Amino acid sequence: MNVGLFFGSFNPIHVGHLIIANHMVEYSDLDQVWFVVTPHSPFKKKSSLLDNHQRLELVYRATKDYSKLKPSDIEFNLPQPNYTINTLVYLQEKYPDHSFSLIMGEDNLKSFHKWKNSELILKHYHLYIYPRISKGPMESSFHQHNKIHFIDAPIIEISSTFIRQSIKDGKYVRPLLPEDVWKYVDEMNFYK
């Protein structure tokens, strides 16, 4: 099975995440997309994050009706802060019959050279890139790289940061969230 790994804090998961993941699984050779809920990114402040299991619950609620989209808590038990290379190695050992690829936005590809062991990742794993509106140059070698696949997905400019701030400001953001995610966020008074 060819699994695309979509890493994120998903704080909260929104319709943009689902649109991208569904597009990847329908318009590439990926069989499934796993939403890997990251406990704590080395690049983000921890204070604004909901609890790991609350974010996993949001992802579960968002994906439960989609057979090719799965929530994953695989990083919850890995040492923190964790790096993508460690997760990839762990997954490959745990699921030797699967092949894993990374799904990332074009904006992340531009800073990919800063990732721990980025050369090693690119040597052993494929990257599926979706378009983002972003500034700055991209390494020209990436455009011809046999492990980097640019997928012509819709450009989605919804962000979890915008959603959290909007909720805090008392705005109605229900259309931006899957129905069950909205209900849970509203019921639990998250981000207010």
C-alpha cells in the first residue's frame, strides 16, 4: 500500500486539509492519506496547541466518513521534539509492506533543505507537493527531481491560525470546518 503522510498540528483540522488530502488520494498513485497529528513541532510555540488527544479526536471526526483518509497518533509515543526522519524510519519498521511518502505544501518544500536529514528523506521517500501561494525561490533541482511530484491540487488559503483567531473574535466559522469538527469545537468552547 502506498501511503501519503500529511503531517500537521491540525489545530483545528479544517475543510482545506480534507480537500488537499482527498485530492492527493484521488489524483495521484497514493492509496491512502494518513493525517499524522504532531504532538509538538520544533518550529511552533506549544502554548496555542490543544491537547494531543483533542486534536486527534478532531481529525478522527473529520475523516471517519472517508475510507482513504485515516487519523494517526504514531508520533505521540516517539521522543519529543520529534523529527520527520525518525517517524519515517519508525513507520517503515512497523509497516514493512507499506511504502510511505510525504505530502507537503510548496511553501514547506522551499525550506525543506533546513529539515533534519532532508537529503536522506529525499533519497528514500517520495514527496507529493500541493500548490501554495508563497514567496521566495525554490531550489531549481526540485523541479526535475524523480522523487518530487507536483500535484495540480486546488490552492487552499484557509489556515488553522485564522480559524482560531476568528473563533476568539466571536466570528462564525462553521463553513470552514467539517460538521462534526465544528460541533466538537463549539461544544468544548475551544479557542474562545
